[in-house]
Amino acid sequence: MTIIGAIDSVITRLADAADNVLIPYKSIAVGLLVAQTAFELYIIRRQLPCYSRPLPPPELKNHMTAEKYKKAQAYSRDKTYYSIAQHIFSFFQSLIFIKGGYLWTWNFAGKIMDAFGISRNHMITYTLIWTVVTTLISGALSLPWSYYYTFVLEEKHGFNKQTPKLFFMDTLKTYSLIAVLGLPVLAGFLKIFDWAGKAFIPWLMLFVIAVQLVLQIIFPLWIQPLFNKFTPLPEGEVRSRVEALATRLHFPLKHLFMIDGSKRSSHSNAYFYGLPWSKQIVIYDTLMDKSSPAEVEAVLAHELGHWYYSHPMRLMLIAQAHLLFTLAVFSVFIGNKALFASFGFDPALAVGPPRAVCIGFTLYQLLFGPIDTFVQFAMNSRTRKYEYQADAFAVQLGTKADLKTALIKLHVENLSSPHSDKLYSMYHHSHPTLPERLRAMDEYTGGNWLEPKAAHPARLATTEQKKEEEREREIEEKKEL
Ligand SMILES: [Zn+2]
């Protein structure tokens, strides 16, 4: 028996065992939802005492006035209460969907099909209509929340710069984009399931990778300009510093943009994107306003550390592996009649034709989605490691003092929470806390994080020496001519 044959027979055996009407799938889904919500509320609850601490952590005490500290505590406390309320709301929303909401929306989509005289056997059309119906319902339910967050919470603490008009235009644009890009991709997915049958995993993975590559290209070109204005960073000290940094590191910088982040919020940032041979750096106007040129350079030295160590690529590979795992387990549940029946669906939809793959996947996610709670801890621990690496990279480039003041300024200006509960931080933060980062920068004594490439700071000296020699040789040659 070949390996594929062996895997196939294991999957078939597992699938048979799982397709059992005695397994109470719906009750399991409710139980998992309760457990997950309780766990998340417990974690949030642990963070609350941090807001009653009278003093900032020692690393920050010289950089925060008493007034700033009070403001940061009040902002973080408000955000935490908001998050508790939202968790409770979304618990009931999910419960209603599990208890019959999914079935109701499915039947409702069927009635729309009937009204247009389309046979319910056109499963791709049926699924697309169902997706639109559920997206609109959950969108309508989440809209008041995001409105409150922007216009009450952020407004109260002085961060909101949006007008209601801009807010609704953004919402409209987002949903139009989901329709224009998301629905054809979903149709593609369903087509692959139909066409590839049991061997859907490799084809689906290839399709996902292709879609991601296309998105990488069109996102900065067409999508982001719908929301923000990009202007070339004006000539000046920041521009020349960043360009010099890029040249020094052999970073393939094609464009250097400033983005009007201040249109929506006064939170600030900087990032890079693009293909391996042609990159763009984007700096928020808010970062430019609040930091000195040397600090902007230090922030970008950190960002280029992410590039140097291929962090975005590594994260993408991890996401790919996660998707592969999700699909592999799904292949056990894809034709599970008991699962469909447990949620009130016609079991024939599990096997088809026509097969309601999207419903199958949604129900499967109710059972296996909660596993992602643990994946989140692992992902955060990984991204934290990357943050330390990028900080160390910036330190090796000699920007330590400026990076420290830049991060402290950002932290203070953004009113980030001065204290964090350990478990809360492990679950919610992709970055180490500021005191942790400052400490790590001070403790960092050099040494190689990974094998140095040509552009590694440790090797720059020799590269620059070589360049100098080359230049001298050129001059010599010219003299000879
Ligand atoms: Zn970073």
C-alpha cells in the first residue's frame, strides 16, 4: 500500500467513526463556546487589577507624568470593559447561530433562490447567497459596536479623528470589497471541492497561495489607496536618513511614502511591503509629527530587522501550515451526515450531490475553531521572538538610544497600558510589553541571532571596507586611462 493509500484508509476509518448519530455535536459546540468564552473572560478579568496600581513600572516612571499615567490607566480600563461587554454579546450571538441561526439563514437563502426561480441544486449560487445573508446579519450586529468604539471610546480619550461620514464610507467600501473579491474566491473554493473530490487539499492549498500572491500585488496598488492617500515622503532629513539606511542594508527600496493616518486616528506606525526585489516603506504622518528624524530612522531599523530575518515570510509559512492542518482534519468531517443532522440540516447535504461544503466547514469550525485559542499562545510567542530579534537588529545598527525613546514616546502618546498581567499579555499581545523590550535592549550584548548575511550589521564594516577599496581601484583605473 502506498503512503497516500494508507493515509486515505486512516481518514476513511476516522470519518466512519465520527459519522455517528449518537455523538451530540450541537451540545459539544455549545460546550466549547461556553468554555472558550469563560476562559477569555477569565483572562480579561486578570488584567483589571493592573488599572488600580498607583505607580507606573520602573522602566517608564521617568517618562510619564502623573497625568499621562492616569490617562493611560483610564483609557486601558475603558477598553477592557468594552471588551468584556463585547465578549458577552458575541457569546449570545454565537449561541443563537448554533441553536438554529445557521439553519434559519440557510433556509432563508433557499427562499431567495426560489423567489428568483433558481433551483436549489445550484449549490455554488445557493452558498454565495447564504454567505451574503450571514455576512450582512453579522455585519449589522457588529456595526453599533465599532461605531461606539470609534465615536464614544476613542473620542473620549482624544484619539478619534474620523467623521461619521468617513466611518460609513469606510464600511461601505469594505463590504463592497468583500463582495467583489471575496465572493469570486469563495466560488473558486467551492468549484475546487466539486472538481477535485477527495483530493481537494493540494489543489485548495495551491489556490490559496495564488490568491495570497495576487492580493499581495493588488492590495497596495488598488485597495489601500481606496482608504488612504499615499504621498512620496518629502525631501528632508527623514528621507535622507531612511534612504541611507536602506542602501546600507541593501534593502530594495523602490518607494518611500507617507500615509495620512491622521485622517482616522492619532495612533502612529510605520511598515514596509512589496515583492522581494521591490519594496515600499510607508510612514504614518502621525509618526513623523511625534518623533525626531533619528527616532523615525530607529523605528525603521527595527522594521528592516523584520525584513532581514524574513519574518513576514516565516509567518506566512506558519499560516500555510495551520491551514493545511485545518483542511486535513476537515477531510475527516467533510461528509459527516450526523454532524449535519445534529444542527437540523438535511443529512443528504453532507454527501450530495449537491454537497453543502460551506455549511459542513462552518459546523466543523464550531468544533475545531476553539483549538485556535491555544494556537494563539504559540503564535504570540513566535511573533514576540521576532520583535526581540528586530530590536536587537536595530541595536546593532547603533540606534538603541533613539529606538528606546521612540518606543517610549509611542507608548506614552498611544496611552498604551503601563502594566500587563502575564497571562493576559501572552494571549492578547503579539509584541512583548514595553518594559520587557527596554530591558532586553539593555541586556543585549551582541552576538549572532542568526547566521549573518551580507547585510548583517556585524558584516557591514567589512562590506563597506570592500566598497571603499573598489572605489579606490576605480579611481586608480581612471587615472591610468
Ligand atoms: Zn516589530
